[in-house]
Amino acid sequence: MAITNVADYLSQTKACIEELGGSFDYTLPAELNRAMYHLLKDATKALQSAINLAIQKTNVDYPFGSISIPTLWIPSQLSINADFINKLNKNLDAVNEVIAEMQNVKNSELSISDLYN
């Protein structure tokens, strides 16, 4: 689902991180300012960390389905325009694609523990 604003991105980022087994809590700043910029950077970095760990674990447990780690775009300035929102959408698209790919690997391949049973 495409986002239309920063609050959507933060909400979907939190949901993705939770789906990946992590947690990310936040409070929206009262206005779009430096605090919002730092919150967006922190959220994106937390999402990158969560997806990195999840992929590494999946690649260890299911070595026959190596999944590539996406590099998420991290905001370098707070300039909310169509390009900025588009880049945030691309981050979520990349993460959601990887989540689906990890699920497919888990559903279709033997895990390391399956080999020893």
C-alpha cells in the first residue's frame, strides 16, 4: 500500500519491523522540523537493521535460497515533496518484497534443522 505522508511511512515502518520480529516505538513531533527529520532517519535505520537481521537469519536457516539485502534510502534532509515520498514508498516496497521472498523460501525449502532430522 503506497504511502501519502510521513505518518503513513512511520506507521508502515513500525508494522514491518514488528513483522520482522523487532520493535520501533515513536511519537510524532508536533510539526515537521528537525525532530521529524531525525525520526525519519531513525525509523529507516531501524527498518534497515531489522531487515538485515531477518535476511541473515533466513539465509543461515535456508541456505539454498540466498536472499539479497536491500539498501534503503535514508533521508539526508527534510524536504517533503513528491520525490521524497516516492523514495519512502520505494523503501517500503523493497522491504515488503523481501518479506514475501523470505516467506516463499521458508515455505518451499528445507531448513538446516530439517537436514538433521
